[in-house]
Amino acid sequence: MARKRGNNEGTIFKRADGRYEARISLPNGKRKSFYGETRQEASDKLNDALQNQRRGLVPMDNRQTIQQFLKFWIEVKTHKLRESTIIRYQAHIKHLNDGIGGVVLSKLTPQKLQVFYNKVIEDGLSPGEVHDMHAVLKSALDYAVEMEHIHANPARKARATSKPRHEMATLNEEQVKIFLDQIRGHRLEALFILAVTTGMRKGELLALHWKEVDFSKKKLSVRYNLQMVTRERGNYRISDTKTSYSRRTIALTATAMRALQERRKAHDEELARNGADWNKEGLVFPRLDGQWMYPSTLRRTHFHPLMRKAGLPLIRFHDLRHTAATLLLGHGVNPKIVSEMLGHSSVSITLDIYSHVMPHMQQIAVETMEGIFAENP
């Protein structure tokens, strides 16, 4: 037999509209209600709220502040998101707490948010950081609505600044040929060739293991990523790729295959010189000491010096990924195929990023259609 609820544990009853309402008396004399389509749903919401109140996370009255709710929300998220994501969220939450943490959750308005966003930008926070902070707050307040702490999400009516998109700088075909000539014989030649022929991300290349390279099928599998855990130097970790779309198999060009085969020979020679404990993880592109390479080392020690020697512009390493996509799309490769190679979640993302290539693709389509009718007058 179910135990009868005691004082301050709440009551549950069926409403006239068919829903169930769980109601509890608060210390301030007011009442708090939770609703559900079933008795169990209403009971679960009430039990969650009571448990959180006992843990000191969420006061169930109208005095709950933004800071108190964000503390509760980030704890809920801790076991659902990557550690690096939680650390990034906590940095945004610190800014939010400094500015609006003392505001009562139910009293937060779009206007108060807008004033706050304007102030932090004036104080020097970048538009990109404000954009990301707004996204975190919006997600947290969506959860507050779901938990019935507030009726509507004020962040959905406030307007943060648009996140600035990095200006894309790509190499043209002639520049790519110059670059490939410059890197010939370099210890990381295969890495750079993979970057410009597959569009793999920097972290994916640095986390690539030999077990993911299939020489017989001329393919490689992208399964891991070297990502930053915190902004402190050296605090990186090799982990699974972020999404299922990022986990992909990529067919390799003959040029990439030859470069990887040469890299394998060099790797085996390094292993013979350094002993069995060298590069225990089996990384394709480790440092000379066998450990994974810092992304900053790749850029400063290898990539940019090579670009200077070749007389090429000092683009970001990530722009090699853009170069690969632009060349493929410019030569009429199906955007869906390019999207899958890059690990985008949808072809619409690919088309949005590389919309500047679309006019050229349309010209190819026109010439193709013209050819069809010319052959069939």
C-alpha cells in the first residue's frame, strides 16, 4: 500500500481538465504546483523538486535566483555532456552570475537581458562570447520552463549579437600545388596532404591512429579527436568524435596513400630507434618523443614556417579544410558527398558555409545542360 504523504510532502489530485496536479505548501505560506498528463508524471516532478530542494539546489518559491537555478542546471548537465563542454559552460555561467546572478528567476525579462548584453560588450566581452553565453542561458531557461519554474523563456525574446564568422581564406589550385611541392619530404607531409585532400579537422588528424588506416581498401576511419579540456597549456585529451556525423570513413587519393605509406616506413624506423614504449598509442603523427602533438606546435613550428618558405599567405590551418571543400565543390562534386567527407550533420550546413562556390557550380550546370541540347538538336 502506498505511503500517505506527510506534511510539506505535497498532495496529488486530478483536475477538471483531466491533468494531474501535485501541490506543496512552501515555508513562506504559498503553494507550488506541478502538472502532468498522468498521476505518475505529476508525482515525478514533485519528487524531483523536493529532492533538489533538500540538496539546496532549487528553492521552490518565487525567490529563486538565476545563480541558484544555473547551479542546479549545470549539475544536471554534468553527466550528460563532455567535460570540456561543461568547463566552457561554466565560464559563461560565471559571466552570467556576475551580471544577473542575483536577479530572481521569475523576474528576469528580455529587457533586463538586453541591458546586460549591451553592458558586457561595452566592458570588452567579444560579440562571439556574448553569442555563446546567450545560447547557454537560453538552453538553461528552456529547462526552467520544462520544470515549470517559469512560464516562458525570456532569453528567446532577447537579442544577443550575431556570432562573427571567421573570414574564410582558401588556397587556389596553383597555390595548393606550390604548397605540396614545399612539403615534399617533410615529416608531416602526409598530414598536410590529408588536410587538403580530405578536409579532416586538425584535432582529427592529430588523433589519428594506424589502426584506423586501411591500406588495402585505401580508406581511413575518423573516430577520435584531440580536443582542449581547459584553456591551460597542455590540457588536451584524445576522445571520441563529438557527433555521429563526425565519425566517418573517407576514401583516400593515390597521393594520400603514397604519403601515408612513406609515413608508415618512417614511423617504423622511429619505433626501432626509440624502443617499444615509444608512441604506445599508435598515433600516425606523434611528436618526436612519441606523444601527441600540440595543435599550436603544428601551426607555429610546422605549418606557418612552411607557408612562409613557399611564399603563400599565412592562413589558418583550418583553412586547409575550407580549401579541400572549395576545390571539390568548384569541380562539381555532389555537395552531399562533400558534406559526408567533412563530417557535417547535414548538407544544408555545407551549402551555407560554401555558398560562394555555388555560382560556379550553377555555371557548370548551365554548360552541362547546353551540351545536352547541343548533342540533341
